[in-house]
Amino acid sequence: MKTTRVYLAILLAIMVVTPVVMAVAAQQQEEQVINKQVPGPEPPADRMLALYTRKLNLTSDQQAQMKPLLEERQQKLTALRNDSSVRGRQRLHQVKQIRDDEDKKINTVLNDDQKKEYAQLEEQQIERMRQHRRGQRALDEVQ
């Protein structure tokens, strides 16, 4: 009887812990996908398309429509990053403008549920970029 209770307790613990571990692993995998990037804050278009395909359950038609939009956004942001004449707030304003313009185009491809999820994913990406900038500033201050 006592061993049965021990086995049941172990089984219950496994049932409770497994989903938590899987959720943490999925989050870490998503962050690894996003962070495997060439220099700059914006992940490559193919990686973002793979992430959106998985997170938004994009159809193959939606994927075909989104790929050129993501590539266009990537090209614009890369060009802006390489433009040394644009600095500070002006650069931030232009980044926001590029993202807003491309988000409008991307939202035309998505259904209502996907639009909500996309907005959440974009907000998470923006927060990661903010944290990255804060970390960079802290490193700059230390050096």
C-alpha cells in the first residue's frame, strides 16, 4: 500500500513537471531561433518565417505571401543600419516606421486569430530588442 502511494506520487510529479519542462524547452528553442542571427537586432527573414509558420499555423499560401514581405523588411532595416548618416532618434523613428508599414502588409495576409498572435509575437520581439539595447548600454558603461 505504501509503495503504491509512492509510485502514485512519483507518477503525479512526472505528470505535473513534464508540461512545465516542455514549455520551458519550447521557449528556449524559440529564443535560440530568433537569436541565431547575423549582426543587428533583426532576425533573418527565413528564420522569422519559420517562427511565424510554427506559431501562427500559416498555410503554404500565407507563407508564400509573407516571405517577400519579411525579406523586404529585412532589406530596409539592413540598409538603415548601414546608413551612417541616420542617427539616434531619427534612426529609431525610421525603424518604427519600417516595422509599422511592414506590419500593415503582413496583417493583410493573416486571419483575425493570427493577427492577435502576431501582435503578441512582435511585442515580444520589441521587448527582446529593448533588453538587448539595455545590455549593450550596460556593457558600454563598464568599458
